[in-house]
Amino acid sequence: MTNKHLPERNDEKVSLDKEISNIIENTVGNSPNGKIAQEQIINVLHKRTQFSGPLPPPGLLQAYEEINPGSAERILKMADEDLNHQHNFHYRLLIEDSKDALLGRISGIFALILIIGASVFCGMNGLKELSLALVGTSAIGVISAFIIGNRNNTGSNSQS
């Protein structure tokens, strides 16, 4: 297995070498001990490149292509597939959230109808206190759900 290094641009290397030499000369001077120190410092320095995201910078992408023809196209295809995956994932997430919200509303309405029906039944059979308790607690629950639900919806909309 061969060890291939990414080619460097000569103009960047020359300007970097000049800058390093100037800094070292200003720091250690031109004395004989200073020359030894310069050589030691130059041997320690290295260039580090860092990037984030799915695509490398254009110069590095070109270097990949020079080392392994076709690799730039594969990298671009990988980034495109990743973006499509993220879009599909978020779309499915929105659909599932909508379904959950609809199911919650339907369940809530069904439970409220059952409680009102039970309250009417209790009221017709002489259990007025139980009937009032059922209607009162369900009314408090419904009102608080609307208030809390509206607060949560406004908070999530303001963050988007």
C-alpha cells in the first residue's frame, strides 16, 4: 500500500515558508544558536486543515480527484444523497406529528363526549352531585388543555 500525500499549492507553501522564516528570525535572531533553533522549529511546524460539513473545500476536493479519479463525483453524490435523506426524514417527522395531533384531538373529543354522556345519565338518575362533578372536572380539563395547548403552540412557532 503506497502512502500518497495530497499535493500542496506551491504559492501557498512559499508564502507560508517566508512568513514562518520571518517570524523565527524575529524571535531567535541570526546567531549560530538561532540557526539551530530555526531548524528545530521548522521541523516541528505542520499545516493543519479543518472543515465541517459534507463537502470539503474546492482545493481539497480537487486533490482527492487527482489522487483517485472519480472520487469528487462520489463525494458530491454522497452529499446529495445525505441531503435528500435529511429532507425525507424531516418530512416523515412532520407527517407523524400531524397524525399524532389529530389522533389526540379525536381521542379528546371522544372522551369528552363520554364524560358528558355519563354526566347526563347520572343527572337523569338523581345523582346531581356526581353529574356536576363530572361536567365540572371535564370542563376544567378541556379549558386547561386549550390554554396549555395554545401556550405550547405559540412557543414552538416563535422558535422556528
